[in-house]
Amino acid sequence: MGRYKGIVFDLDATLVHSDVDFVKMKKKMIRVLEEHGAPVGVLTPKMTTVVILEHAEKYWAEQGKPEKDRQWLRDEMTRLMDQVELEAVETLTAINGVKDAIYKLRMKGYKLAILTRSHHNYAVKALEKTGMIGDFELILGRGETPQPKPYAEAMIHAAKLMKLSLEEVFLVGDHHIDATCALNAKCHFIGVATGLPPERAWEINKPELILPSVADLPDYLAANDR
């Protein structure tokens, strides 16, 4: 190892292939929110779940919705997201070559962590199913950081729990949400091309370095992290 002591990974499309039906998830969320006061037709499945929930909080504040009602809706949103995610575990698979790469990185002495916007239980089940659960010392899922990705607080919190500075860790992901999180936290980022097509994956904040896959990360670090 050289400069870096730890690596924080996104999960879906970075380490695993999953069939989480995000459109279905967001349609369910929007339907419940509209039934409880959100303006009809404003929220769309094209928004991220984080943006949908931010809009919901704004509507509740404007409407003066009681806190107990807001909390019930927050819990219901979490339940709906968990439900759709867990449905996808059965068909989930590790991206080719990733399991061996993660093992090599751990054997090299890197501290490894997961930072995902999915539920903690989903992340654990995904790593168990793909045989990687023992390689990660930290798994942070939805609601386990002060703010989710792309906010800086997500990465800052992960580094703090790893007992490393932001200069000693970097984030690996397949999407501009991951890249933006790293940019906001002022830490290094490495993209991987195992997710959406490039024009969609990197709509903003396209990283300077994009590897074909996490499978290529050990060789890259062997040559460059000195």
C-alpha cells in the first residue's frame, strides 16, 4: 500500500448485478405520497429516491403536516424501498472478477467499506449471497449516514468510522451520484464502467479515471498506489 489505506465501494452495478426494479419502487412511493398530500403529477420515477423524499419533506413543511404523520410516511417510504430491494436478492450475482479482486485488496491490507443508498439488510444479503461479506469491515446503508450520497456527509462519515482521513480513502462507483459524493467530500474517486451506458452514468461530474470494472482495481493500485 502507498497513499491509500481504505477503499469505500458503492454496491449495485459496482460490485453486484441486481434487478432491483427502481421504477416500480418509485411509483409505489409516489402513489403513497400523492395519497397523503403531495401534488399529483409533480413527482416522477425519473427522480432519484433521495430527490423524491426531499420534495416530500418540503411539501410536508409547507402543509404544516404533524410530525407523527411525517414519521409514519418516512417509515412507509423505507418499508416500500426495502420490500422492492429484497425481492431482487434471489437473482443477484457478483460482477465477473469482482469477488477475487475484493479478496486481493483485503489481503493487501486495505480497509474495505460499503456505502450504499440501499437498505443495510439488502447490502448484507447481497454480500452474503456473493461470498464477499467477510471482506468488508463496514457496511453503511440507507439512513446510516447523516446524509445519503451525493452529500459529502456520507463519505465523511464512512471515513470517520474507518478511522481514516479523507486523504487516505477513496470512493469507487458506477454513477455520477458516487462521483458527486466524492467531489463534495473532496476525496479521490475511481469510476467503473459496469453500470449504465456512459452518457447516462456520467451525466455530470464525469471522473477522470474510469476502469472497466472493480476486477481491474488491484492491478491499477499495484501500479499507481505507491
